Amino acid sequence: MNPFLLAVLTSLAVNALFFALAAARKTDVVTDLSYGLSFALTALVLVFLEGAFEPLRLAAALMVAAWALRLAGYLFRRILAMKVDHRFDGRREDPWKFARFWILQALSTAVIMLPAIAVLAAPAPAPSPAHAAGGAVWLAGLAVEAFADAQKSAWKRRGEKGFIDRGLWSWSRHPNYFGEILVWWGLWIYALPSIEGWWRLAILGPAYITLLLVFVTGLPPLEKSADEKYGADPSYADYKRRTSILVPRPPRRDEGRAEGERS
């Protein structure tokens, strides 16, 4: 079977199971959990069915799984604390509207995973500088995303009010998304020695997740939500002026320093 089609079918099967549970119980608890597990289980299936046990091929699957399981665990703990995900208000009670989310998630998983699928589908590659470079970019992305999530979780556990502008969040308003984008571009670089022919389309994977986070489901709704919550707070306006929206960089000092978070 074509490896990409196999990934699509595996992801659809995983999401169908989670959709059945979520729709039956009208719960949001498993929605984000299923996102990470879709990647991890799809990578696992491809390893076994493609016989990808050589170190450089197996490493691509492990990179996907490590990123996915960390994210799944973080999102699962977050939804347990939140209890409800308001993205699904008006949809969780309608099976057809709810199903569209799971179908899109399943298809997105397979597209985003294209670089890893290319590695797992190809013969074992010879060691290449691209493997080291891609692995380094992937690791940097994983570290940035994990530290950003940990800092925000600690912020909330302390009962802080308002917006977070400390740690990585003082260098970027969305460092977790920057880290996730790096993860997938790192995997694409890692996959370059295995890419030929139609697999050159694997670049669509990191391109897709970048466009999705920057222009669709990531930055736009979060920026809009933050503007609605904190738009009247001068310290938030100052934070926006001095802080990069995505790519981390030192804050602009000429715009003044916010005194801290406010409700």
C-alpha cells in the first residue's frame, strides 16, 4: 500500500475511535489528546508495516513520537484542568459538525507527517550532514515548545492574573508555535537524503503547519482573544510593541518596560 495512503487510513482510524468516544459522551477531554496520539500511532504503524527498523529511518519515527507524546500529555493535563474547550461550543452536540473537526485533524496529521513518511517509505539512507542538521533543528524546536508550555503552566499554577510576559514569552508572544514550526522544518531537513521523485512534495508538510499556525488556527484567534481581554490595558499594548509575534528576539527596550501582568 502507498505509505501516504496508509498514514491517512491509520490517522482516520485513530480519530474515528476518539470521535466515537467524544460524541457519545459529549466530552472535550480527548480532542487534543487524540491529536498527539494520531501522530505517534501513525508513525508506529508505518515503522512496522514498512519495516523501518534501521537506525536512521527509525529515528524519524521516534522524533515524531517524542514530539507527539509530549504534546499529548501537556494538552491532556490542560483540558483536565479546564474541563471544557469552548472551541467546540455549538459543535459537540451536533455529530456532523463535530465529525468535521476529526476528519480535518486526521487528514492534517498525514499531511504534516509527510517528511517522516518519506523517510520511512524510502530505503535506509546513508548518513548525511542533513540528518545532524535536521535533528538539531528538531531538538531546538522541541525544547522551545516544551519550555514555553512549561512556563505558561507554571504561570497558571501560581494563580497569576493577566497575560504572561516572562521567560520565553518576553521574547515571543507565541514561542510554543515557533517551536512547533521548527520541529517540522527540522524533520524536513532530516528527510532530505531520502527525498526524491514525488516525495519532493514532502515540503508541503512543514509548509502546511506553518501556514495553519500563522494564518488560520494559531496566531489569528489567539491574538484576537488577547486583544479582547487586555486591549484596554496599556501594559499589554506596550508588550505587543516590544515583543515579536512569533520568532523569538530580545524585546525592544526603547518602547519601555511593562511593570508586569495585570488583570
